Amino acid sequence: MQPLTKPAGSEHFATVFVHLNLKTLPHVRRFVRGFVESNGRDDPDFVSGLVVAVHELLENAVRYSTDSTTSLEVKLDLCHSHHVVLITRNQATRESAARVRGQISRLQGGEPAKVYQEMLHESAKSAEQSGLGLARIVAECQMSLSSAYDESGELSIEAISNLPKVA
Amino acid sequence: MNPVIFSTQAPDFNASLTAREPSDLVLTLIGSAENDVRELLPTVLSTTDDAARSRQATRVEVDFRQLEFMSSSCFKEFVAWLSKIKTRADPEQYRVILHSSKDIRWQRASLFALSCFAANVVEIQTE
């Protein structure tokens, strides 16, 4: 039987706290790119997708956060499950959290490419928040999304990507 | 050098519309399309559309090969532009040729999504 606890050093973490400023996002993208590449994940398609996902998660979080701080956590599990996890956390109104969670539910409940095209058509007709950023993460970056909203008003969104095993 | 019809810039972004021939337009995008660029793109794309229609262009080329990044908020402006073109009657439509770089990986999936969205309007050429 495999032990339930992971051996020390099996995960690499980075957590970034971003103050409410969209201008910091290029710097965070560069940091995440450097972090994953320095941990042996240098496949250009994977890194590009991850960078897109980081941007879209953070832009959403920063734009709709109700306080001054948004956090991004990046987890690379190098030894066991061979995946990367991105988590953003921010304070959000009940309404914006419900909207985001509805968009995630829609994306996870259907065929990603089809839902993405539906969202593109909808976004062309409406100036409302379209969910295209989340759709990009699922359909273009091939990551899965989940979310939680707690009593303190914190919205967390988790994006998970499977990675090829490190040789 | 091709005559410049329109150009604009933001920090780390530049867009210019040129005419190779009177009815052969090229929109070149350089840098990163995010943040402030979201405010510029509607003007960039409506100017391109106006120029294409007034010159009765049959095609407009958009050169993405030096565009390192584009956020979904900017991507949405391209969706709106293509939507406007594809809902016009045939004689008023023009083709949109998207030039992409194989070395800038986000472009493959994003521009493919645009080509699916407006299949009769968009063509992708990757170099």
C-alpha cells in the first residue's frame, strides 16, 4: 500500500499576493513562467497555456475583488500526480461570485469547445462580463476549473492541469 | 514603405493600419494586448473596418506575429469585429487573414477559436 503522506519535497509552491493593479499582471506572468521552467516544466505549449490561465484568473480576480489584495498560489507536484494547480483568492460580492460560479459550472458541464463557441457568440452581442477568460482556461489551456465561496465573502477559483511525467 | 492610414500605441503595444495597395489593408499588432489596450482596440478595429469598406477591400490582413500576448478582454473586441463582418450581406463582407507565429503558442488555440467563430470570414496563415 502507498503511504498517504507525500514525501518531503514532492511539491513546489509559489504564492503571489497582488495588490489591486492590472499593471502588475505582466510581472506575475513572467514570475510564473520562470517558476515552472526552473522546475523542469519547459514544454512551450504547456508553459504558454499556464501563463494564459494565470493571467485570466488574476484579471478576473483583480477586476472584481472588493478589497485591495488578491492572491495567486501555484503548486507543482513533481513526484506523484504530475499536475499543476493554480488558485486565486479574493473577496467578492455574492452576485459576482454567483456569476463566476455559474460560468464555471456551465464550462465544466458541457463540451468545452462547444461551450466556448457559445460564449463567443454571446459575448459578441453583449457588453456584459462574458466569461471568456474562464472559457479560454478550459477550452484553450485544457485545464479544469472549480470554485468555492465562503461565509467571509472569499471567492477561490482553482485551475488544474495534468502534466506529462517528468523523466 | 506602405502608406500608414492609422496608428496608435499604449505602453508595450503598437497598432498600425497600412495599405499595400489601395484596397489591400494590413493591420499590424506589436507587443502585448491587455489592460489599457482594451480601450484602444474598438477604435483600431472600427477604423480598420471603415477603411476596408470605404476602399471596397475584399480582404484585410491582421499581422499577429509580433503580438506576444492578448487577454480575453482584448480578444472579445476581435470577436465583436468579426461578428459585425459576418452578419453583413455577402457583397459587403471581406475576408480577414490572420497571420500568426508558430513560436507564440497562445496564438494557435486563440486564433483557431476565432476561425471557428467566423469560419466564412477568417483564414489563418501560420509562419
